[in-house]
Amino acid sequence: MRELVSKGEIMKKRRSVIALLLVAALTVVLGGCQDGKDGKADSSDTASSQVSTESIPTGEPVMGGSITVGIPQDIEDSLDPHKSVAAGTKEILFNIYEGLVKPDEEGNLNDAVAESHSISEDGKVYTFKLRNGVKFHDGTTVTAEDVKYSIERCAGIIGDGTPFIESFSNVDKVEIPDENTIDIYLKEADTEFLAYLTVAIVPEHAEDLETNPVGTGPFRYVSRSPQENIIIEKFDDYWDTDNQAYLDKVTYRIVKDSNAVVTNLKSGTLDMYVRLNSTQLAQLQGDSDFTIYDGGMNLVQALYLNNAVEPLNDVKVRQALCYAADRQEVLDMIADGKGTIIGSSMFPAFGKYYMPELADRYEQNIEKAKELLTEAGYPDGFELTITVPNNYQQHIDTAQVLVEQFKAIGVTAKIQQVEWDSWLSDTYADRNFQSTVVGVDAAYLTGRALLERFTSTSSKNFINYNNEEYDKLYQQVKASTDENEQIELYKKMETLLTDDAANLYIEDMACEVVLRNDFAGYTFYPLYVQNMAKIYKVK
């Protein structure tokens, strides 16, 4: 464990900004019967990060070429898109796989493997007309059977009955009325289910998706060298000829030492790096060889609290921790003040669901925190363990700041750094922890995903939050087909999480992307992804 000494010392420490991709994201609300022939679903009031640059390269796009992208760690996860968990894995797979629909940078859901879709008036039947001639990367043509297999696999209809994706537990059956049509029948109406159909379509005949992903996206998987690189190449038979990848090859090069990132960029070993820390950013400012793209990371970073273990099972204790924290100081210490302070399990890109006022719910108040601890029976404080994955430096740095802040209320906190796989198994799956600093980010364009994990019966509810009113609100929002009603119900759920201090919510972290000026086209998405198909070499 490393002790926090000063802001200056922290800022010198290496840190890479990356977060766990667990689940969540924006909003696309649908109701009644909607035709998807225009290829878009309504995404009103959603927001994606804005690009702020010093000098964006100009010039005509060039077809071809290669790029090397630095990533802070190897993929420690399955390459099977229905099983992968980590953000770093999913942002690579985004370029390899597509669903029946596909998100764009504006938060729209565009038809992809499907050429059109419609939703029954009762919200229980989703019908897709499949696009002709879509090919998998192995050269085979996508069939209705492949789509049926993919959906049934996610729903647990194939296998042991356990859904790979929780929201797919609502799938009753999948039928093929003809060779170009898929009907997905739901057990209960769900006007937000379309967002989950961005899930990857995989070939039924695939033998080993764990190590050999086969999709329909603009890039195909080539190889992986553990602890060295992952390589993808342009798929020449990509169905969307208007949006084919410019680049022939993308190499994801693993750079574990954050101190080496800038050196590798300036030497030409790397062309691009996502989520620069403040030290790296300062070293690159003013370098005419690079452009810095400034946006938001679209995640909920928090001190996640196990609501089922003492003393965190007492709401007053959890509230005390929230009052003890100075979140602006956290941002100042670890990111030069960049980032957006948040107060619940939503972040600004959620648009209409986001409640900025919740960020002010627990402004630092040491005396209030001490009073709550005394009322809870801990006048002298208590000991707290903060478990943090050891490969996510900004989360470690955040924990260090909190350790120092908690001393003011008598809470003696220590940081337990663990390997990523241990975090996944012990902390996330087995829930064997007191508290942990991670980030939960966008996986699907739906307002539900971030909030459903905190229902008492959710397998993703790793903090063991249990509130009967919250569960009832969730059931109401699932049954609702009225957009305005859904918005109000989601906001009530967010407010409960805040009032109950389910977690100590901190920020949506800033995202600084550096790209060599030989390239252009970087685009921020309202999801935690990197669309490499949009990046091109400049003539």
C-alpha cells in the first residue's frame, strides 16, 4: 500500500485512466410500433462528449495504412463478446462485432445486421428483416439461424438456462418466419430492449470464440500475443461500403509502464493513446506532432460500498463517509481538476435521466459526518479496507486521497491492491470486500442498465444494495411504455441511491486522447468504445 503525502507527489505518480466495463448507458426510449427502415432510433436529449482540440489536422483521408494504439494492459478476459466483462476488451471487440442494430456517435441505434426493424404495439415482439449478403469474417454468410442462435445464447435458451446477459432473461422465444426475418418474443413488454440488440451476432458454427472472435464488423481479428499486442485488420467484405474502415491494420500495443507512454509516442512506437493522465498530458502539450482530443469518459467512478457488511450496513455510516469526502479535491489531486462530479449512478451523457443536482447532496461536512458516526455507534471511527485493482492507477490514486480525507472523522482506511482476476472473482463475483474504487461505464444505450444492477435480486448487485421501494420502482419502469413516466421513475431510483448513500459517488472522469497528426477522424462516443473505422491517415 502506498501512502498519500501531497498533491505534488501524487501528480508525479504514474496513472492510467481506465475503468471496469460492467454495464450501463444512455437512453433510447421506444414505444408502440416503430419502423426502423430509416436506420435510426430516437435518442433525444442524449449527449456525447465534445472534442476540443488545439489543431485538428486537415487534409484528405487516405485509404490504407496502419496505426499503433497504446493500451495499459493485456486483455484479461474472454474474447467471446457474450462473456467479456472488462472495458479494455469490449472497446476492441466493438470494432470486430455488430448486432442487429449498432450505436453511433450521436446516441442513435442504426440498423446493422438487420436492414429494418419494427416493434409491436404491446412492446412484446421485435421483428427484424435481415440485411442480404452480410458476411462473417470467416467468409460465411450470416443466416437467420445464426441470429437466432446468438439471441438464444444470450438468453440462456441454449445451454444451462442461465442468461449470459441479464436483460435477455425476458426473451421467451425466437422464431424464423422466413429466411430473412427474425421474431423475438418477450415474456413482458420492454420498450428499451432494442438497445440490448446491439449484442454481437456470432456464427452458430464458431468453435472457439474465447480465443478466435468471428464477427461482421469493419475489422477482423488477426492475432494476440500475450503481454505484447492485439492485431486487427480491415475486413474487405464489410457490408457497409459507405463506412468501411480507412486503415488496413490496427495494432493495440500493451504499454504497462505509464511513464513510457510519452516516450513511445515521441519515438514513433505509438500513434495514439486514450485516457492520458495529467502528467502525460503536460508532457505532450504544445507538441506540434500531436493533437489532443478532450472529452468525457462516460462512467461512474465511485467508492462502491458493500451494504451487507458491518459497519457499512448502516446508512448513517455510509452517509458519514460521503460527508467526509471532498470530491473536488479528488479531481484536483488526480486529474488537475478535470472531470465532472456526480451524485448517483448516472453521468452527463445520460441526458434526460441525468440529475446534476444530486452532485450537491453530500458537500463535505466533517462535523455532520462525525455526528452520524456517533449516532451509528462509532464515535471513534472504524477501520475500512478499500480494495482496488492494481492495474487501474487512477482508481488507486483516488483511494489514496480518500484515505487521507477519512482520517478527519476517525476512519482508518487502508488500500488493498489486488490482481484484476482476483478483483473479478473475489470482489465482484463473490462480494468479499468492504469497499472498492472502480468505474462503471456504458455498455448499452438504455437508461435501465446502470440502475437495474442495484435491484436486490440482480446478479450484478455486487454492493448488496437492498431497498424494497427501489425494487418496486424498477418493476414499474419495466412495465411502463410511457417515456415521461420512465424518466421520472429512473430519477426516483437515482435519488434513492443517493439518499441511501449506496455508494460514495465521485465523478465521470475526463478523457484525454492523443493522436499523431499523421491521422485524423477521432470521434467520441456516448459509450466506452473506440471506433477505429473512423480514423484515417491524412494526405
